[in-house]
Amino acid sequence: MTQPSTTDPPGQESHAPPPAANDSAGIRLPWAFIALVALLVVGRFVLAPYLTAPALQTWATVFVAVCVQALPFLVFGVALSAAVTAFVPASFWSKALPQRVYAAVPVAGVAGAVLPGCECASVPVASGLMARGVAPPAALAFLLASPAINPVVLVATAVAFPNDPSMVVARFAASLAVAVLAGWIWARFGRGEWLPAPRRTAEAGQSKVNAFLDAMRHDLLHAGGFLVVGALAAATLNVVIPRSWLTAVAGVPVVSVLVLALLAVLLSICSEADAFVAASLTAFSPTAKLAFLVVGPMVDLKLIALQAGTFGRAFTWRFVPLTLALAIGVSFVTGWALR
Amino acid sequence: MNRQTQGALLAILGAVLLTISAFSTTYVNYVKPGFRPLLVGAGAVLVGLGLLSVAQGWLGRPGAHGHAPRVAWLLAAPVFAIAMIAPPALGSFAARLDDGAPAPSRTANYGKLGRGGVTELTLGEFIGRAYAPSGSSLTGRKVRLTGFAVPSKTGWYVTRMRINCCAADAMALEVAVHGVPSPKENTWVQVTGTWIPWKEGVPDDYEPPALTATDVTAIAQPAEPYE
């Protein structure tokens, strides 16, 4: 995943130049960057006239759309996270959250309702909370809950399902349940070494503003790079999977739920828009649609890439399957209770 | 990647965001028009942060010398895609991938259409009216639809993509056109004609409604390519 050349899109000639040397020696030209700009200029005028195949253009539109749509939320989330790290004292969180981890998890989950954004914003914010001493299980409950239960997403869900207000209630209840359960399970079984050590806080002699700028730049480069990995994968699957394959399995009881859960992972649609896509899958049962809505904001390709970039792989390969299993299980239970 | 390079990469990404949102309207090919202020804001923050980082590096201000991971170079990928492929709005290729089953709003209240003259309708409203349970308000009315042409085995569709957030969640709205031969694929057209009523009532499984066209005019791509 860290080898850019293996995931480069076709027609995209950016074989990453090696990272330049440390800049401790004073003024030094950023050679890697100059090479990048040169490649860009050459590509713009030499290659561009040949890059017109419809499949490539459709792929590129979806890829650019995912990036362009997610970047404002990522910038917002990173700024909020950097502000939390630089300006909010650690003592604030110990007062705001209950001391006992098991009690802090549901509080943090419900607090997720106040961050109006999609999943790209919640990852850096959760990381910033952890760096400021919030217990990881509580920060993780916040991470899972906030993209699914914030007001913007719930209103979008209500608009997408005008005849079915129970879908909004079910989505809220199921998502919050998954977030709290995941937090509790992590509190019981999680180990400290699976998460990276908290990011360095302000260095001695560094002003708060400088610490803010450094944290923001670091997070943007880190999370942004992985966001692009997720966008590459999502765009590819978006173009490769014909939707007509789906209707073939729509009537099968359990399989249809699993298929829509998997589709939510692969398509990586922003949580503010996924309700409209779910509503368009008219052939599927309400339980399958609910699984799509619960899984999507918690586990999808771009989110997995973002989490791996922010929290490390040891964390991600344990946390993602746990969340996915919980999300599907809770969707089954909620869907059954709805009937 | 040293600090100047990190800053320059962020600045160029921000500049591209500003180019497609503040200085042109290319962004409507990718996201809803309402995203513009968000994109301009994010672009400005990226440019500002990038230039500050470059300046700090050159002035030798103290700061973290943390090396960015190599994956950060991938932030150049969207820049390359926008500059070299200049991705257009989704067209017939994407429409064919979708099996074209939007959820028609079966409860929306549509006003009456004028008896004389031609009424401009969006494809979404045309489909919604055709699926209205209380008898279609389209019967006998002349309407004008705007979309691009997608030829099929049996004829052709006037098509437009509907997006709710970004092009990744696009779905195709299609209306079959009878009576006029298909224009070239992906040509934007205005189709004037009359709805063909369902033969056996409103169908249970979705199928695109159809219209008999009297006139098809080629037009330029609308400023907002999606519905």
C-alpha cells in the first residue's frame, strides 16, 4: 500500500520520485517536486490527446469525484483534530467524559451526533482525541457513530425514504448500537500495542500556532494519501461492477443482506448520499437496505485505507472485521425487530 | 519528502481545487453545485497551509522535521487525473453500467400540466409522473425533455444522470424515445413529444417510460450536467 507505483491509475505517469533529503541544511530545491511538475506539464501536452477511452474517462470522473467530494471534509476534520491537539487542554476531556471507560463509550458515541460531516472527517478527529488522552474505546465509538447518526445524514435518510420513517429510526439505533458494542469489545479485548503511540504533541519551544500547522500538514499528507488509495479502489469497482448483477440476488433472504453489506464496503459512497443509493435498490428487502446504511459509514474501502494510514495496520486488520461483523449482525436483529 | 516539498504538494492540490471550483465550473462534473463554497474553502486552506510550510522551510523556522510517508505522493494522482484526462461529466458508458431503476417518488404531488403548448420537464419528474398511482398527468400533454442520447438494441434512450452527492453515487434516468432515429451516442438533445401510456397499468417492476417524439434538437451540454 505504501508503494505508489503499484496503485497508479492507467495513464497516470507519476512514478514517485524518491523522497528528497532532509532540509536541515537550509535552502535546498525540492527536486522531487520539480520532477513532478515537469511530468505534469509533459503529460498535459503529450499524453492528454490519447486519454479519451470512455471507460478510462468514466473511471477518472468517479475517481476525481470521490477525491473532490471528500477533500473538504478531510480538511475540516484535520483542522478540527489539529485544533483539538493544539488548543484544547488534556484536562478538558477528563472532565467532559466519565472516568470509567465502559461509561465513557456510550457518551462518546452519542457525542458523535454533533459532528456534521461524513466519515472522512471523523478519522482524524478520533485520532486527535486519542492523542489528547481520550480512552481509545471511547474515541473509536465516536469514530463509528459520528458519520452515521449526525443530523445531516439522518435528514438525508428521511428525504430518501419519504414513506418509511422507521428507516431513519432503525439506522440511528443500529449504528449507535454497533458503535457502542465495538467500543465495549475493544475496551474488554483490545491491547495497547495494536494502536500506535500517541502522536508527538507540541515540541518544546514551539508556539501553539506552529504546532497546529505542523499537525495539520502531517495529518493531511498522511490521511490524504490513503484517501486517494481508497478513491482509486472505489472508482475501479464502481466502473467494473455492473449494477444488474445485484438484481439477480435481490430475492434471496440472507444472501441479499450480505451482498448489500459487501456493496457498501466496495462502493465507498459518502454517508450523506448513501441513503439515496439504498432507496434506489428497490428490489431488496428493508433489512438489506438497512445493512447497506449501517455498514457503509463504518467500513468501506476509503475508510479502511484512511484507518490504516492513521492508526496502523495492526489496528485496522482487527478493528475492520470486528466492525463489519457487528454491523451485519445488528442489522439482522434490527431488521427482524422492524417487521 | 522535505517540508518545502510537502508544502508545495499541498499548495498545488489546493490550486487545482480552486481552479475547478473558484475559477471555472468544472466541479459540477464531479459533485453537486452546492459544494462550491466547501471546495473553495478547502482549496484556499490547502494553498495557504502549503505556502506557509514552504516559507517556514526556507526561513529555517523551527518545526517538526517529520518525514511524510511515501503514500503522500499519491495526492498528486487527482492532480494528474484532472490535468491530463480532464474527466468529463458521466455519459453513456456510465448509464449503461447502471440498470436504470431509480426509485420514482410515488407520492410526490405534481401540479397539472398546461393543456396548450409544450412543458419543459426534468427526466426525474417525467418518470415520477408516469409512475403516479392516481393516473398519469402526462396523458396527451406535449413535453420537452433534456438529456444525452444512449442508443440501445431496440431504439434509444434520452438519458440524464442523477447525483445526490458526487458522481460515485450517480444513477441513470432513462426515457425510451420512439419515432425519431437515434442521434449520435452522447449527443445532448432536447426531445419534444408525448408520453406513451402503459399498456397494462403501472408496471410493478421498473421499466423506463417511453415517449413518441415529434422533434429532436441537438443542444450544447447544459451548465449543470446532472439532475
